[in-house]
Amino acid sequence: MTTLPWAIDLTNVEKVYKGKVHALRGIEMKVARGEIFGLLGPNGAGKSTLVKILMTVISPTQANGSVLGQPVGHKPTLAKVGYLPEHHRFPEYLTGAQVVDFYAALAGVPRAERKRRTPELLELVGMKDWGSTKVRGYSKGMRQRVGIAQALACDPDLVVLDEPTDGVDPVGRREIREMLMRIKEQGKTVFLNSHLLSELEMVCDRVAILVQGKVKSQGTINELTIDRQVYEVEVASLAGEENADALAGVLTSRTGARLLAGRAEETSVVTRARRVGVTGELASGEAFEIDHNMIRVKSTDANVMQPIIDALRERAYVIRGVRMVRPSLEDLFMEAVTDPSTGAALGPGASRN
């Protein structure tokens, strides 16, 4: 039997509450097997609703697609899915080892298998020395670690983690990131729902941004930013001169570039609007801007930068740095949740009619 390439393959998933509250509006999403996939969006975007549909906690109004090769809502498939809810509560009187064993038993794992895997899972999440301590003595971060261990208790193919680093200190977050990478190395698919964008950016192979109940964008960070990546060349400031004009003169006389505008208020080359000294176009067609002592070129090709660097060296400029810059996941998120007509951020509950 051929294994399908998608762990999650959703088409036209909708959820309407009471006939008028549109939580999800036709979700289209694909999560590949063996990848770490991040789901993000503002409050009210429908993230929790989507996760609950995947876990069959609630029923969709409409849903086409599959989870681990079976139709959405197929209950037996849950035996291959590990789940950590955002607001989980474990019995305070149980030890960490007992929590893992208890949830493994609920998932139908045989007693002998539970006895073998529980110590391994506690070691994986860094709780081996605390396995005999009762949950009431755990910190929030320790509870999260045990929560991840119980999500892995059934040896799942798909692991769904809702805010796994919530309440965890920076050291703990780094350890959880490393843990997620080890889970991925075991061939498992990890589906993350988190508000910590920096955490998602460091571990996720691909992400999806939910806005107003729809997938606004999805893909790798590189795919989502390829059209907005730029090279930056920073030079030492020139005393007694207008740096932008001087640099523009170098580019036009030495590289064949042409100027388009000066003192522009906005630029399409970089993601954030700001006052720019000079904008123009290289002879090879790439757009550039000069802001004080910084040259930015809209290109991902290092060869495009060589004539510029040569021209600056001919004029004895001190080059302080050359680097590739792309929008961060936070930049992509803020762009997705901003109303283009007003510039205001979409508030909580924006997916509701």
C-alpha cells in the first residue's frame, strides 16, 4: 500500500456556529509527512476550531480532505495521533510517570509497552529525574514537558501540539525546540499551534497564517518571502556629504544604474515603509534604494552585487557589511493581519459575521 505524502490534506473546511458565526471559511491546507508545520493567526482567526475539528472534538459544517490518509472525522485514526491541548489539566495526585502511563492506557497501548516506553519518553522530554514526583509539585514548564510525553505515549504518526512552549522559560523553550527536532528525526509529523512567532520560525519547515477563518498564506519562510528578499550593502558614512546622493552618483556613473526618484516616502523593495533617500534601477533591471549609507538591492543573486561592490571600492568606500535580508515571520504575520485599506490590525473575532 502506497503511503500518501500528506499527513493532513484539507479542502474547503468550514465551521458555522448557530448559523451565523463563521469560524472557518473554506480552509485549504496541506501538511507533509515528516515535517514540522506551524499554524498561526490572531485571536478569533479559527486556529483552535480547526485543531478541534482535526481531533474530532467538534464536527465541521463541511470538510473535505484527510488526516493520515483517512477522511476528516475518522475516529479510529486518532489512535495514530498524539495531542497536547493548550489548557490541559492532569490529576494533581499522579506522578509524571503515572500521567504518561495513564494516557497511554487510554490510547490502548498494552501494559508491557507502556512500562517500556514511559521511562524513555520521560527521558526524551528531560523529566527522567522527576518521574516519581507528583504533578502538584511541577512548574508550568515541567507540566508542558510531561504533556508532550503523554502526546507521544501511543507512538503516533502525527503529533498535534497546542502552545507547547506556553509558560516555559527561554532555556525550556530551547530544550523543547531540540525535542521537536528529535521527534521529527523519528519520522513523525508535528503540527504546532503557537503565538511565539520566533519559536515557530526556528523549528518549522512550513507555516500557515490564518486570518478571518481563511488561510491567508502558507509555505516555507523562503517561499513566502522570495519576492521581498534584498541584499544590503552598508558603507561608512561620509563626513560633510549627503551620503545617499553620493552613493547614487557612484551607482549611476560606474554601474549604468538609473535613478527613478529621490526622497521617496515609501518603497516596495523592503517590507517596512520609511523615508528613502534615492530609488532607482540597476542596468540589469533590479530595483534599488539608497537610505543614508545603506544600499538595498531587490535580488537574491550574489552576482548582481559584484559590480556595486567593485564600484564602491574604486571610490575608496569602506564597506562595513554585505548581507542578505528577508522579512521575518513576524513581518509576514503583521502584514497578513493588517487591513490594507485602513492600515489597522484586524482585531479579535475578525472572522465573525
